[in-house]
Amino acid sequence: VGVAVFAMRPDKSVFDWTRAAAITALAILFLTLLTIILRFSALSFLAYWRPFRRVKAWMEKAQSAGQLMRHQKVEIDQALLAAKRVLVCLVVTGITTTVAIMAQVSLMWIENTGLDHSCWKEWLANLLNMIDVIANSTCLTLLSGVVDRGIGSQKWRSEAKDADTDQQSRDSGADQTWDKVVEKLAHRGFTLEALLKFYGRLGEIMPHFNPAEHRTSDVVRQAIIPASAGHDFEHPCAFAEVMMHGVSCLPEKMVTHNWGNLFSHLVAAIVADALDTQYFAAEGSRNLLAELLDPARFQALQEELAWKGKLLNTYWVCAFSVDQHKTICRDNPHLDEDPVTHCVHPVCPCALEKFWCGTWCEVNKFDDMMCYLAAKVRNFSQVVAVDQDFDIFTRAWCIAEINLAHIKGVKQVVKVMSDQSIRTKRTKLQDVKVESMKASREEDKQSILDKIPDKAHFNMYLKDMMTGLMNPVRDSADQASMLGKVARWTLADISDAVVQP
């Protein structure tokens, strides 16, 4: 009937078959589009609704039986919240788009039948289209993760603190002190400019420094600790505070690294992150490590970073940001030697009290600190600076940081020396297992293993991380998964990171 009415000429006397055919085709097109949208929305909704109900029922059953660990519940709650968000967005966009299309067809029919020639139809059509665009844009924004505050909500922090910290130190009067130590530790970031200034004058502090020989641990013992001890060892502090001249800084990125790595490689990996390159000493491409070693090229590198606005990028590195005068400065239990002079590393005579556990300790607060930074710094991420032997994946504390960032969805980027180093260590990378990690203290290893309930899953994740480096070409499913993550991170990177002094 509608087609027949539409096909009548304006004088209502002649039936126009050409017009009828065009209107019929247009009606079929609209109905097909509407059917596709409704079917897509319904199938997508069911694809999320069914697992959502099953996971929720399983969680309630496991929780009532006391089989659900605290951090598992937090992770499941976050997954269910994300699923709810998807379901709501599917319903909202399905309804608004359907109403907008139906309104367009109805208003067009009213106009062509001559029932009403007033302008209210155009206003209504524009209003419904605007509502549809706003609803779709809002839902896209919610699904992209741009508005998420990440893993660092205050609620999560308090749960993690209760679950993972030393319970003997969690008496009623220690909570506030604990949080103050976490906050102070988190504000010890430093700029890339400060790091490069230190690297440039490292030869003055440590005259025998050899970038091809000295590890991060050697630089800590012979440069960082002495340079942060203060005059006559009276006011020792974290070296990051010296680098930043006492100005506190929330870092944009936390660098996970191995103290056995060459210090020059650590600096090169951080520079590679600033320049957004995966390799820092690859053959046949730019060699950032060589640029750090050559004075003239080092100066040109600093100038390039300056005009690109990268010198103000901020990082957190335990060697600089932890107050070594509260931990290792006084002792050298293994009599570690300098690889160049073969002399035993000296110890610091400062009288600052040392803390290896408890409320005032800094090294037992990395988990809380990462959560604090995720709450305070938009787009907070982790840089994994891989040593040339890939020993970082065997060190307990490095594994702990990688595990926490993985579980909580913090963006992770991996920086390696070259693709050749990956191929050379292919066998070692394929055999990585979290159970084989090493720690200076056996109790540290066991504590970290206890935080990884599904070790098989985490081992698969580590291998997948390395497989992504060894095999950059992925199948379509892997590419879709990778693009989803990259899209979320890219959308989040539109906004400037928040760095508070």
C-alpha cells in the first residue's frame, strides 16, 4: 500500500511504475539494513550475555566455597564490569540506530503521501540522527577504555595492600605510614634529560667507567650510592632526588630491568622507548647504543630528543628511585667486584637505618607503588628493558613486576638489543618458566610465586611476549587481537599524560 501511494503522481491519477520500482528498491534497502543492524546487535549481545552469566555464577559459587583469592575476585569483577559495559552499549546503540532508521522511513512516507508538509519532520529527523550519533560516539568512547582509570583505583589498592603486604607490619597505626612511603617512592621519577646528563658525566664520577663492561649493579655501587650520600654522608637520599634537585615527579613509565644488564644498554633501552623504536643496537638500522658511546653523536642525539620534546619524558627506575642508603649501601655480602679494576665494591659508611621488610621498607612496596602510579598518571605504562642474555626473564622481582602489569592491564613495551640477539637466544626464550626464576633470597622467590596462581598461563604469556618479538608476522586472529589492544592504547594516548611535580 505504501509503495502504491508513493508511486502515484502528484495529481493522484497515474501510477508511475518506474517510481514504484525505485521506491521498492529503497524500501528493501532500508529493511535489509535494519535487519542487519538488529541481527548484529542481538548476536553480539548473546555472545557476551551467555559467558557473563556463567562467569558470574561460577564466581558466586567459588566465593561461597571460599575458593576465590582476593586478587582473583578483583580481576573477575573488572572483567564482569567490562562485559556489562559492552552489553549496555550494544543495547543502547541498537535501539537508537533502529529508531533513527525507522523514523527516517516513516517521515519520508508521510512527506511523499502528502499527509503533512510542515517542517517538524526535518527537525525530528535531525534530532533522532543527532541522538544516534551521540549514543554511538559515547559507547565507542566507553568501549575504547579512554575513560578508564586503570588498575589503580583506591579500592583495589587497599585490597592489594591487605592481601600482599607484610601482615606483621599492618597494625592499626602503620597504615598511614605505609601509604606515605608508597607515595614518596612513587614521586621519585626523573626526566630523560636528567638521566642523559648523569650518563654524560658518569666518567667524572666513575673515572674507569667502561660502557662495554660495567653493569647497572657496578654503577649503583660506585656512582649512584656515593653521589647520593651527601656531604660527609650526612644527608643520604635516593639518587632520583639528586637528579631532579629535590623536585618530586610522578613518572609516566616504570622501567623493569635486570641489575646484571650493562648500564649502557639500560640507558639505550630507555632512549629507544622515547624514540618509539623496538631495538637499540640492531644491525642495518639505527644504533642508539653506538650514539651513546660517541661524544659527538651523543650530543646530536640529545639535540634530536630536545626538538622532538622527548627530554621531558619521565621514568621510574629502581636503581635511581629507591633509596639505596636504606637497603644495600652498607653491605656487600657476596664480595662483588668491579669487572675492570677487579677490586671489591666499596660499602657506604652512612649511618642511615636499613629496612628489608615492614612499614618503612621501600623494596616491598613495588606492587602498591605501581597501582598508585596507575591511579595518578594517565596512560601509565611499563618498559621492559631486556638484557642481551635475556636473564631478565629469570629474575624474580622482574617477573613480579611483569606479572602485576599483565594481570592489571598496564600497557607493556619490550625493548631489546637487536633482532639478531632474539634469534640467538630463541631456544632459551622458548624454555622460559616462572618456576625457574632466581632471587637473592629464597623467601622472595616463594612470595612472588604465591602471587601467580596460574603459573602455566603466565608461562604461556611470557612465551607469547617473546613469540611476538621472534615472529612479527601473525595470523588474522592474532592481528585482530593485537589491533584491539593497540587501538585502545592509541586512543588513550590522544590525551597528554598527567605528570605532577
